[in-house]
Amino acid sequence: MENFILTISLLAIGMLLKRVQIFPKNTSQTLNLFVIYVSLPALVLMKVPELKFSQEVLIVAIVPWILLIFSAGIIIIAAKIFNWSRDILAALLLIVPLGNTSFLGIPMVQSFFGEQAVPYALIYDQLGSFLALAVYGSLILALFSQEKNKVTIKSVLMKIITFPPFISLIFALMFSYITLPQSYFDFLSPLAATLVPVVMIAVGFQLNLKLESGQLQPFIIGLSVKMLIAPALIFLLFLLFGLDGMIYRVTVFEAAMPPMISAGALAIMVNLAPKLTAAMIAYGIVFSFVTLPILFYILNII
């Protein structure tokens, strides 16, 4: 509970800093870059070598892809039923299947499940959400962007292999086969510790709660699919197959994260329902401070 209160406090600090206008407008982008190039790679290099690989770990990596197909299918069906515009369809196809499993997910998993659960969150994020953003996200942008950027295997691969946390993941997987000195962890620990405060302040700094009239329906459906229906599906599947334990609870927890900030930024950049996208990202984060504690309680009583 103390970690959760700290997380909320950091979010509030970010919102306050934006309101008093002390920092530049691009502060959140600068903080995000620090996380991508320093905090997250350090956390990956520190936690992944401790992970013991098994069939369960493979399930963690597969679940985001299952949810991607499921969520995209629901959005396409809903778009046809309710006759959504092409921009709204494209925006929801980009941000609903992709969760905020890194910037918000890792701090939340750390707060509720503890340090021992972080490696599972990293696998879910790096082999699931991040790869999906690179492959699926590039495809959606190419299909719906007015610029009609052509997606090539080379362009997707370049996005993957040049992403700092993914590079760190490759090294971390190799390091898992050797005994690392304590000095290795001593060096990375303070760098990895910056992730939660920097991320949450950045998230608070960029919250935008404005929603255009006429967009309430896709807003409700999109967030419901992402934060309620998708995790409920995985939860029921795990129950059906008798799968239980921390690794599965963390997987359901990560599945319940709000839409991915990076995916939303891409949608806004190419003008795909920008106000709807910004509102879904912002409200998703706000709602998650209610839905995630409830989900954590449910996961621990069943």
C-alpha cells in the first residue's frame, strides 16, 4: 500500500509541475527519453538475468499477442456496428490492443507484487507489448496514415534492434547463463530505481482529460475492452486450465493496463482522432488507479 500511495503522489507531482508551468512543455518527452535510454535498460539488465525460464514464462510472452488479436477483432466489429469514422477505427485499433505495460505496468507490478514479480512484467512488456508495437503498430500506421508510409521487414527490424530496452534484453538473456558479480547489480540498482519516479512524474505531466462531444461511445467501448474485457478473458482462461501462481496473476494484471502512451503518441502524430486518443490515454491512467487495486484484490482471494 505504501508503494501505491507513493506512485499516486508522484503522478500528482507531475500534474502539479505542469500546472505551475515551471518546466518546459516538452518535459514529459525528455523524461520519457531518460526512461527509454537509462532507467528501463538498467532494470532489464538487472532483473532478467535472475529469471528462470520455463513454459510459464513462454505463456507470459504469448498472452499479449492473443489479446491483440482478440481486441482488434472486437474493435473492427464495433466499428462496423456503430459506423465509426476511419480515423476513430484506426486510433482504437492502435491504442486498444497495446497496453501501457512498461511506463505504468512495471511500476504498478512492483508496487503490488514486489520486486520478485518485475521480471515477469519485463517479459510481458518486451516480448509482448513492445514487439507488438513495432510490428502491428507499424502495420496499422501504414494502412491508415494519410502519409501512407510503406512497412517493410527491414523498417520493422530496425525499430526492434535499435530500441534500447530490447538491446538490453538480448544482453540480459545472455547474462542469465553466467554468474554476475555483485558490483554489476550495485551499479545498475540506482539507475533502475529512477524508473518509477521519473515515469510517474512524466505521466502526470502529460495527462489531458479533455474529450470531444460525440466520441463518448468509442471512448467507453475502447477502454472497456482494454481494461476490463481483455484481462477478464485471460483470467477465465487461466481458471479454465487450472493455472495459478504469481506469474499468472502478474500476466492478468499487465493485461489490465490502460492504453499504451507510445501507441497514443504515434496515433496523435499522424492525426488519428487525436483528442479521443489523448483522452483515452489520460482517463485510462486515472481509471487504472481504481481498477488495478480492485483486480489485485480479486486475484488474491480466488
